[in-house]
Amino acid sequence: MMHYRNGREAKNGDMIVQLEGGKIVAVGVLHSATPGNDYCNGQIAPTQPQPTCACLCDCLHVDDLADLLAAKQLDARPAGM
């Protein structure tokens, strides 16, 4: 079974964010992922058209999201991965 950092099952068609050092580096839809390999597996199709109107009450700064990830211990890969 393919899975994400937090253990949730991964499926092609999922909306995902890619993390690096606790920061978001990509957002999009997972495709071309193959079961049996969690590393370098699949592609991210970008979904964010440019520009997009920002209603700030619906937004978070990426540093604040990184802090939330750290609080849940999701800011780094699990040991052995």
C-alpha cells in the first residue's frame, strides 16, 4: 500500500502537498504513482492557476503551516524512510 508521511493511504487523484524541510514545495494532484514504492513515486500535476484572488481570512502563511506540521511531528520523514 502506498502511504503519505502521516500513514494515510495514497491514491492517484489525491490532492497533495509536497514537503521539504517542513516547508511546502509543491501543491497538486497525485498521478502515475505505483504501489510498492513510496520513494520518488508518482508525479504532481499543479492545480494552482496564476494569479488567484486571495481572501486573506482563508489563508495561512507557509511558516504558520510549517509550525502546525512540526507540532504534529510531521515536519520530518519518519525514521528509516
